[in-house]
Amino acid sequence: MKWKQVDLFNNKAVHPSDLFPHFQADETKPVAILIDVSSVSGCEDEESYGLLSSIGSYEGLTLLLCKGCGESWTLGLAACVDIVIAATNSSFTLDNIGEKTAGLTAVRLAHSIGKARAMQILADGGITAERLQSYGIVSKLVQIGEIARPEQLIDDLFSENTTAAAVRLKRTWLASEGRSIEEAMAAERIEFQRCFREGAAAEIAEYLSNRKKAERE
């Protein structure tokens, strides 16, 4: 089983519209996104939210191979795909992120790494790829030189048998999760969106600080 590789490394500005066509509901082919996250361009909140929703609900296997420091919807992209391979210089911030996109990003992180860690990222305003690897979001860190031939890197890391096995696992997980998980995530997303309104980041940071003090006392 071969990956459909969407190579955007040389794009000077990457917009959600560059990725939308590759995540149609009737497709199940494994898709690998190759992107310098520092080249992501600004967009309307609805556009980035729509893209991340499409990727999160895509039935096929998804992979992100990235480098650089990204903002806006880039952390959401890492949270929504199935596999992340990142250059060691990669990092993500929440700068210039829309409220709906932020809510979706937070809830995806919360389901992957737990609410406490997701809230900590919220309070910090960003995170490095190295720390995301310690949380399990990033599957593998690579040196920047290894991305010189990204297509070859993916082929070397994922044989057809390995990819096929991962596809089967995803299908099993999707079948076991059911509708209740989607409904629960939708409810949580609304709450997380409120966290990104003006002043909320400071309140979250204060809450986490007070909680740590209480734990020490």
C-alpha cells in the first residue's frame, strides 16, 4: 500500500485550500503531508477549522512530515493526523489561531495526551516537537538533513506491509469508537473554545500555578 504524498515543502505560503482536496470523505488512500510549518499562511478561522475537521474524520491513514516553527493551525494539524515525523528544529505556537480552530486543536490534544497536558500547552502558548514526542504526539524526530529527500524517508520508514498493518489498526479503532466519542468531543470543543477568548490564557496559567501550589502544601 503506497502513500499519496502531498509535497508542500517548497511552497512559500501554505493555505488550507492546498490540502482540502486530498481529504475527501469517499477516499481512504493513505495521505502523507510534507510541509515546512513556518510557511503556513494566515486564513479565516472557518477555513482552518474545516480542514482540521476533514483530516480528523478522514478514514484513511494520515501522516505529517514537518520542519520549522509554525503557528495558527499547525499544532492542530499535528494533533489531527495519525502519525507525525518532525525535524528536531520543529515547534508550534498558538499565535494567530482562531477560536474554533483552537477549540478543535485542544480537544484533539486532550483525547491524545490528557486534559492536564493539553491545558498546559494552552497556558504555555506553544510546544516543541521534542516535548510532543515525550507526550506521544510525535512518533519520530529526525535531523533536518534527513528531510532532503522526504519521499525516500517515508518509503524507508514505512514498508507496504507496515502501512497496511497501520491501516487495519485505524479501521479497528474507528469501528470501536463509535458515535458517542464524536459527540463527546463536540461538547468538549465548545468548552475549550471558551478558553481561547481574551484573558483566558492568563486565567488557565493562574489555575495551573495554584493547583501546583496546593499539591505541594
